[in-house]
Amino acid sequence: MSVFKTASLASLLCLPFLMAAGDDEKKLIERKPPGEPTTDQQFLTRAIACEVAEVKFAERASKNASNPDVRKLAETMMEHHKAIRDQLLQEAKKMKLGVVEGLSKEHRDEYEKMSKLDGRDFDREYLRTLIEGHEKSSKLYKKWSKEPTSAGVREAAEAAMNKRQDHLDEAKKLQAKVKG
């Protein structure tokens, strides 16, 4: 095949992509990483799943923690995360969004791992999980406190973000004590 025919064939094959590039260029730039929520509804689904997990983990820690400070922190987490979950559920209800309140596979695995521990090992694992979860979800809440189309979602995300930062600070201080 001649160079001219090859170049012509290549340009014909690329033509649909070049024609569409003007339309899709903006979409490619605005596209979010896979798994990141792109709508208020997706955010609410993810955030509610995080809150449900935090409540379940805190309930377990309030019963199983050996350190009284860890137990007290868990009780505070339980109370705060129930309130955040309820606020997010109200927003989901306004959007007529059905949400399942069970644990996701990832959270279920963490919960099972934690359930096999006791004493100081349990305390350390609970604090590690709490810190890791709060660091991840803080990014999500921070982003959605600025991006949502719904004012209610924005307010819920902002309130949750502020609480999460307080929780993170408390958990890190306590983790330093428990490690020692």
C-alpha cells in the first residue's frame, strides 16, 4: 500500500474523532476519576454509606474498646455520625433517592477484621480505621461542600466536613496515647 493511501486511510479513520473532538474536549477535561461521585445523588449515596459504617464501627467500639477514652470517643462518634447520617438521609428523601443502609463490601471487610480483635489491638485498629476513614471522606465532603447543585446537600456536606476534622484531630491525639 502506498504512503499516500495509508495517510488517506488514517485521516479518514481519524475524521470522526476529530469532528467530535470539539464537542467532547470539554467533557474530557471535566471528567472525574472513576468512582468519584458526579451528581448530588451519587454523593449522597456514598456519604450515607460512610456514615452508616462510622455508626456501626462506633457501636462496636463503644462495647469492645478496652481503653475508656477510646470508648468515650466511640460514643461521641456514634452520636455525631447518626446526626450527620440523618441530615444526609433527609436530603436523599427530598430527592426521592432510595438508599440502602447496610455496610458496603469494603466496610464489611473492615468490620469483620475489627471483630476478631480485642483489648489494645482492637483499640488501635478502631482508631486506625477511624482516622483512615475520616481522612478519605473529608476530601469527599470538602469537595461537595463547594460543588453540589442543591443548597441542602452543600450545607450537609459542610457540616459533616467540619465535624470530621474535629473527629480526626481527637482520634490522632488518642492514637498517640494508645500506641505508647
